Amino acid sequence: MRRPMRCAVVSLGCPKNLVDSEQMLGWLVQNGFALTTELERADVIIVNTCGFLQAAVQENLRELRRLARYKRRGCCKALIATGCLVSRYPQLVAQAVPEVDACLGVHELHRIAEVTAKALGLAVRQQEVLGEPPYASRIVSTPHWYAYLKIAEGCDRTCTFCVIPAIRGKQRSRPMEELVAEAEELVAQGVRELILIAQDTTRYGVDLYGTPALPALVQRLAQLEGLKWLRLLYCYPTAVSERLIEVMAAYPRVARYIDIPLQHSHPDILRRMGRGGDERIYARLVEKLRTAMPDIAIRTTFIVGFPGETEHHFEHLLEFVKAMKFDRVGVFVFSPEPGSPAAEFSDQVPSEVAEERKHRLLMLQQEISQRRNQTFVGKELEVVLERWDARTGTYIARSQYEAPEIDGVVKVRGVSSDGRLGTFVTVRVVKAQPYDLVAELRS
């Protein structure tokens, strides 16, 4: 009996892409393929690409070329590219990496088993998918204690710097009952932290129910027995309603954490970005969040070097960040994305100026983060042990105030490596670093 063909899926880009990759894993298994994480043993390598920024485009093409070596060596029989890069530049991948056998855009991922079989010269019966592809077959690839829950696809916003609506289309929310059922299944499998994601989580439900339904969804999920933390990412600032804040504050299972990409503070730049709100509205939002949940960690991101940004605009942003004292800040240099309105603006900022502004903003935030972390020294935190660092003899952990992959960590000393990954323990913070905390297990 011939062994099943082994598939390796390499996921690049954001958590939303990772969920798509996990869906493909499920569809492949349903159609008789085997999975492997060892690229040298894979008959098929599937690369789920990111194409959001030009830097990502080039990085993903380099990764495709690197993985093409497995095919040239003969161990890999087929190389397939999927995802955002393919949707955005359908001809580019085939031209730049001729070893790629097939391409699937973001709206065709449910055909992955069919396309994989065809690339291998095999026959497979692909079930017809009506409407949005089903989510029940997903195979979670994150550590067993946390998982992402994608509540919607696409985006209705018209930010002038962004091409996501052109790649993924208008927002399409998933029915609440479907999401609750998937969440229940994940928690039954041992997931202790659910992370809600979408391009704009706060707009969830508008297309289905005629009104934002994120507060109702959070309320439903926050009552799941066995769930430890429910975390919210990608919240649009002017759509964080008082009702959402009330629900977050009312349920202990909702992590005291929120991610709100503000992008800038000056009204001139925000207007050119096509963003809602201004620094006064943002400041009031921060005040409301901290009044309802005094210990909440607020994460945001900013774009520097946007067309027309003067030194005056940037100084305004520095003063705003200094006043708000955000817990986490990500800074990106503006990228003129082909197809976006902002790429055509005439007053582009020189890249060296934008890079220098990024450095200045990050240095300011480092000082703020250091002072913020200092307030935790001597306090107790509940953390989840995520990785053993043999070099330093510490566990790398997270509290409810850190999201995986993007924020700092808690380094837990004085604990032996005894296979406790995924365990929640109480620690006492003994030292603050600019982005991380050092702690010891509570005796």
C-alpha cells in the first residue's frame, strides 16, 4: 500500500494568515494527505505568503527561492504558493520563482487539496464549497494552550496607505454561533487563551446583524468554562464602544489588554490617512479604558514618514505618546504600496528622515516601557510558561498583559526544566527591563 503524500505548510506573515494555513492543514488531512514539519521529508511544500508591504513581498520571494532548493534536490515533488502575495501579484510569483508548480489566492484556499493532488499527478475528490469555506476542519498549529479565532475576513475601511481591501475584499463576518462552537471545541481540546483577530475586530457583525456585535461575542466567549484569557487584537479606535469597554471590564476572563492601531496623532496626517478620530478622541478613549480597567495594557502602532508629515507633525506625535504612556508601541516606516492612494501623494518623505523618526519614537517608548515595567517589581503575576531557555536556565513566560510573538516576555528564574510548558503559575517580579520582566516562582 502506497504511503500518503506528506505535505509541509510554511506560514508567513500575520496571525490572520496563520489561521488560513491551519485551515489548509485541515483540508489536506480530510483529503488523505499526511502532514510533516520536516521540510526535507515533505513531498509537497505549501507556502502561505504575505504581500501586505513591499518589504514583505521581497522577503516572501526570498523564502520561496530558498524553499525551491528542496525541489531542485529532488526530495520535494511540488512547491505551491498561496495567500496574499499570490492574490496581489498573480504573475510575479511564477516569474520570480519558476519552481513554483501552482498558485492559490486568498479566496481559493479551500481548493488546496485539489491543487496539491493535481501538482502530484494524483486524483482527489474535492467537495464543492458553497459560500464561505467551512472552518470546522482547522488544525491548530500554535502551542496547545493558545489559539487564534478569526472572527471576520476582509475590511470595509478606506485607509489610504492600505491594500488589504483590494486583496481580501469587503468585511465578511462569521456567524456568532459558528464562532462560539469553534471556541468551545478549542477549549475542550485544552486551549486556555483565545485571541480574537480580524482586519478590524470592532466592526465584527455589522454585515450580518446591522450593528457591531463584538461586545455580544466577547460576552458569550468570556463565559466559557476552562478558558483562562480572552484577548482582543486589531480594534479600530473610533469603534471601541462604551459597551465593549463595559463587557471587557465585567468579565475576569477577558485579558486586561487591548490592541488599538492609532497610526498617528496629528489631525492633518490622520485625515490624509483616511483614519477616523484625532488626538483628543484617542486620549478620551485611553482614559475610558484605564478608568474601567486601571491595570489594562494598551498596545498601539504608528506610521512615521507618511506623505506630508513635517517635523511639526512628528513632534506632535512624540508629545502625544509621551502624554499617553502606552504600554506597548509598534512603529512602522510608511511604505508607498502600489495601488494605494498614498503611494501617489506628491509629498513623499525621504526614507532616511522616516527611519530617523522611527528611531526617535522607539527610544522615547523604551523609556516609557522601562518606567511602566518598574511598577511591576515586587508584585505577583499569573503567567503561562511557554518556552525553556537552556542557555539562561529560565522559563520564557507571558502574563495577561502580553500577546504572543509581538510583546515582551516574563523571564522566570529558579524553576527546573520539568516539562511544564503551558502551565499557569504565580510569580513575583524581581526586576524590570525595557521590554521584559524578570520574575521568580512564588514559594
